[in-house]
Amino acid sequence: LIAAFAVTALVAAALFAIMFRVGAEERSLLYSDLSAKDAAAVSESLTAAKVDFQLSPDGSSIFVPRSKVAEARMRLAADGLPGQGSIGYEIFDKQDALGATSFVQNVNKLRALEGELARSIDSLDTVNAARVHLVLPEKALFQTNSEPPTASIVVGLERGSLSEKQINAIRSLVAAAVQGLSPDKVTILDERGELLAGASIGADASSAAMDDRTSQYEERLRRRLQEIVEGIVGPGGARVQVSADLDFSQVTKTEENFNPDQVAPRSTRSIEEVAADKANDQGVTQAQNVPDGQTPGAAGGQQSNSNRTDETVNYEISKSTRTEVITPGKVMRLSVAVAVDGVSTPGAKAGEAAKWAARPEAEMKQIAALVTSAAGINEERGDKIEVVNVRFAKAAADAGSKAPSAFAFDKNDIMRGAEILAMTLVAAALLFFVARPLVKGVFEASSAGSAGMPMGLPGQVMGMAGAGNVAALPGGEASGGDERVDIARIQGSVNANAMKQVSQMVSENPEQTVSVIRAWLQERK
């Protein structure tokens, strides 16, 4: 009997555990890839905040109820958890500078610089984790030529891939933090081992970068045009394709223009000469050498004067110099194709197919004008645009308006349903094959024992009637009385005094009582 009750209690506990497991809230991942130190700190913080959590077997992941994910992350962020996995400049806070050698100091400096760069890269939205390796050449005395420093970066991405702009930003960040490091010497890999940037890529990388830039331009323009057209015809009523021809050559032009019509004096020089000559045909006489002497006939001499003026003006011709740098990515040619669906009218009767009608020509012209303006179509450079009104296939037209199915389950829902179904089957099997026979046997044994017990025997209690074996318990005389207790659904009635006497004998002789019960159970088998 005791074993039966024990098994029943075990089954009840198992059912309770199953129901508790099924009814418990589903858990979601809080953090993964945690170090042992970070996992311990996070567990301690969640315990202090009374947030239920579960640790993975390897101790690197922590799960919490789905409704508590945001709250737990905010609490941990307030506590500065989880900590950064890389080591930064705090490595010098716990180090004895007096006992460290120069080699240890240099290694710690390199580790600190790598850790700080990894933290900066890890702060980007699309980067989940980052590792930085620096190679810094040692400086030596009397060294004329030295190898340039290099860097290698491994990034773990949360989703998708890094764009060319983000890759260049990471390379520039690392190059600016290390003296003498050029962005071309920075190599970047992702967690799948794909080379994102590096000097060894060469022309292939340039070609791939051009293709990516062209695709990004076409996709950006396509989304913008499709958004405009779908705003008129409705969601799913338009298809837009864009083809662009971009010029990635970098050109520098320098022009010098001279304008002869626009002249201005630069410098002016004027020279004026005046000369006077007097003719004298007489010879030299003594009177000419005497002071105040006068030569006879001097008053009648001839005199000549001459003037000369010279002016030089230097003119400067107007000149303009123009330098133009054409950056890569100029649009050389653009082609846009737009397909617009017609107007579908539901059938008048239930089950009748919808009627399709073409859109008015005026509306199509308006759509073409909007697309031409938004795309920046320039016919002089050979751009083309085509806007046509066609009937879309039924499957494609219904794809955007089809209501989600009630039986559309994702992988998590299917696994959850399978888990609940398995637990339900186990619970039903335990109830039907274990609990039901045990409970039925207990009630049958109690009923048979009550029916086979003689009433009012003063000194002993008889065993099961018809079994052939008698088990007796010593005891005193039973006091008389007509008081009886009626127990529902049990055959016969038991005298109240006999029940008190049996209870007293059981408490006084527990070992013999157990022997009697074991004998009853063996007889039932």
C-alpha cells in the first residue's frame, strides 16, 4: 500500500513538472559567447535583480524569459555588463611598472593598443566582435630604411556584410591610430574567412568595388522610383528596373584662356630729350680767351634746337586658368524601365474572376513625367526611359495581397508544438498505464479488506476472508457500543469502537502491522 502511494505521488509530481514546463514562458537568448568572468558577473547581477535566468551547459550563453530580455539588458548595461572581452589600457592599472622589463612594457603596450582598436570597431552596429593584430617594426639606432607597420583585422558580423564605405572607415580608423600605418596596409577578414580588404587583392578588388558601387546606385534609384510609382498605382502594382553606366576614371583638366579683346596697360615708360647747337665759323683767337672778350662777328652766329620724345607702354592680355578634377562615379548613361499594372475590378458575383482594364493614357503620361524628373533623365547623354502598361501575372499580383495562413508556423513554433505533444503523450501514458491501475488496486484492496474483517472481535483482527491465512494482532477487549460510521461507496459498515481498537493496535505494534499488510499484498498477487 505504501509503495502504491509512493508511485502515485511520483506520477503526480511528474505530471506537475510536465504541466509547469509546458506552461512556463519560453526563454530567449540574452547574451552568447561570454567569457567565464563575464558570465559570472552577469549571473550575479541577474540574481541580485531577481531575474530568472538559465545558463547553457558550456557557460557561454545566458537565457531569460522572452518578456524579460529588454529589462535584463538595460539592467546589465547600467552595471556595465557584459564587459569587453579585449584588454585595453587598463592593463597598466594593475601592473608594477618598477618590476617590468622593457620587453613586457612593449608587449603590454601592443596588447592595449590592439584591445582599444578592437573595442572601437566592435562599437559599430553591424559588427558583433573584432580582433586586431598589429605588426610594429622595432626602431634601431643608425637605421635608414625600416619596414612599414601593418595591421590585420578579423570582424564578426551580426547580419549581412560590410559595405565599401564601412570597410574604408575601419581601415582609416586603424591607420589613424597607429603612427606610420597606411590604410593600404590594413587587411580585413570576416568570420567566414573572406577577404574584405587588403593589398593582395589588386585589380580584382577594384573591379568588384566598381560593380558593388554600380549595383548600389541602381538599387537606390530603383527603390526611390518604385516608391513613387506605387504611391500612385498601389503596392505591388509596379515593377521598376534601372541600368546605369558609371565612369570610374579620375580625370584632372587644366585650361588657360587668353582674351585679346580685354587688354590693360601693365607699365608705361616716357623719355623726352631737348638739344641746342650754335654754329661758329671763325677760328680761335686771343680775344676769345680774355675775360669779357668778344669775338668780332659773334653776334651774327647761327643756333639750332632739337626735341625727342620716346614713350613705351606694356599691355597685359587677360588670361584665366581653370582646373577641374572629375571624381570617379560619374553617370555616363542611364536607362529606366517601368511596368505598370492595370486596374482590376472585382467580379459582380461571388467566385467571378476580376476584370482587368488598362490605365488611362493621361495617367501613364503623368507617371512617365514623374519618373523622368526623379531619375534625372538627360536625353543629350543618351538616357532612355520606357513606361508601359501591362497586365501582371496572377500569381505575382496576388503575392502582395495574400493574407497570411493560419497554419503558417516557423521553426520555433513547430519545435514548441512537438515538445508539447510529446509531453502530453507521456502524461497520458503515465495516467493510463501507471496511475490508473495503482489507484484501482488500492481501492479494491481497501474494499476487500473491509468486507472480510469480522466485527467486534475483542482480541484479534482476522485477515482477508476466503484467503485461508489469518494474521492476528494482540490487543485489549473492545468496548461495546452501537455507534457506527457509514463510509460512502464501501461495502458494509464498520463499528466505531472496532476502528478505534484497530488504530490503537497499529500504533502500538507498527512492525506487525507492516507484516500483515505485506501478507495482504502477496495474497493479492
